[in-house]
Amino acid sequence: MIIPITVTPEGLIQPQKEPEATKFVSLGVKEANIEEFLRKDIGRIFDDEDETLLVVRQQVVNASNGRNDLVALDGWGNLVLIEIKRDSRDMVTRPEALEFQAVRYAASLATIRSVDELVERIFARYINKWPAEFEKGDLTPEELGKRTVKKFLLENNAEKSFNKHQRIILVASAFDEQTLSAAAWMNDNGIDIACISLNPMKAGESLYLVVEKLIPTLCMEDFLVPFPEAVPDRGQARITGTDKTRTRTTLPKMRELMEWGVVKRGESLRVKNYPDSEALVEDSKTVRFKDRLLSYNDWGREVTGWSSINIYDWAVAPDDRTLTDLRAEHMDREENAAAQANTGSAEVAH
């Protein structure tokens, strides 16, 4: 919930006009504009810097002339298909359901067997299209692409898992219940597909983008469309699709880490494997890097050159432990303390 306010010189809080939902079409925003925004800043749609991605292509055309919007490589070595639709009208006019078209495109990505294939078929063309975004030097797009991808896989410990799985991310302002139902079912059966809603909102003269991950959820059945007759309870759905857990979105984020004292204001952090990346923690949203305030994701992106970064796996504290390690240690201590308290209570009861 967003509550716009102003504060008077006397410290009085005064409400302003409530945020109002609007539409991309009324703002003159085209689907291509949304695609370009996500291409340049894909990390914004993920939950608190928890996704490591390298965008490798825009508007990829397969052998059957199918065209998808964006392709990225993730920190597990998977190729990620990202399909974007502006609003419900764009969804209705489609000749084929968005989720099924995405599956066909993802199947095309599964035919890429090596880094060389990825670069020659996809990434080199992307570098050619956006040369100002890459420091090529004397390298050809193919040489630079291979170096970039191999370095990304090496640093994410994903060399041996390159494109073992493919993922799908659907982004739209709205999804119909059949799309959500199909996506929930696919997730429940081992296909890694996410549905993310992206909507503009007005609050006075200010504009916001409201992002919400609809699929996967902790309970997929919320989105399954049943038959008219009663459907038996199937229990909590499984969330699968990669070799690593996909439950990290439920883990405590930077605000909690600061409340616990795991991360402290003014503390120095650096990006793992990048010695000249030191930044100072300002708050739960920003760090100071080279005299500039940046979000954690923007800091990580600038240091690594990637499109998005899971900062918890990559930010290293002064004692050389990552934020993921520190968070897990704190959670283990809390869990052990709670277990000991429960044991003590049980002994007293007896």
C-alpha cells in the first residue's frame, strides 16, 4: 500500500490524494517502451535484488519465425525467456495463449548446447545492436561475447550447468485466470514459469510502477481453475524447476538484516571477486559507491557489468562472508534458541 503524505514544518502529517491506478495506453506507453525499460533495468521487477541475470538478446527470432522479447542467462546457468505484454487488450488480440507461445520459445532455447552457440546465435547480435553498452576494445562481438558469458558462468559457479534448464518469465499489467491457472499447473509440474504484473499508478503529479509476483506463490492452488464439480484437496504445491531452491523470495531482506545488526550503517561491503568494489552501507536500500548513492542492485550491476545481481550471494562483509552466509547463520541461531526454549518448557512441564 502507498499512502502519499506531506509533512508540515510543525511535523504534522497530512494525507494527499490517494494513488490511482492508470493504464500504460493512457500514458502513451507502448509495449516496446516497457521492453526497453526492462532490458536496461531488469532487476527492478525482482524482489530486493534476489536475481542474478545477464541479458543476452532482444527480439530473438527462431527458425519458425517466432519472436520473443528478451533472453537472459541466470546465475544457475539457465537461459531465461522474458515475454512482455502491455495490457489485457494486447493479451486478447493474441492468436495464441501467451504461456503456450512462451513454452514453444523456451523449447527453441533448449537447443542451445554450448556457450559458443549462445554467442554466435544470440549474444553477438545483441552486442552489435548495443555497442555503446559494451567495452569491446579490439575484440570482435563474438570474442567479447564468449569472454563475457564464460566469466559470468565461472563467477556464478555455473559452468557445468549451462542451459540444463530453461525458465520463463511473463510480464503484463494483467493476466486472465486461465493464464494464471496454466502457469500454476506448469510450476507444480516442474516447469519454472513466473507471472509478474507491472502497472502504473498516479499519486498527485507522481507516477509509480507497482510490481507484484503472482506466480509462483507459496500456494499454487489459489490460481488453479477447478472443474464445476468438487476437486479434492491436493495439498501445498511443489515449487521446482532448478537445481537450487526457488524459496529465497521468502527469506528476510536487507531491512531485517539491518534490524538484526547483521548489516550496519557505515559498514564496508564489497562484491565478491571484485577487489575495487568497496561501498559503504547507507540504509536498507542504498550504498555509497565512489561518492554516489546507488541501490544495492545498481552497485552490483556497475561493478560486474551484469543486468541484475543477487546481492545477498555477492555482497561480502569485512569478515569475507557473504550476506547469504550471515543471514543463514543468524537464522540458525534463532532457530536453535527457539528449539532450546521449547525443550526447556517441555522439561519444566514434566
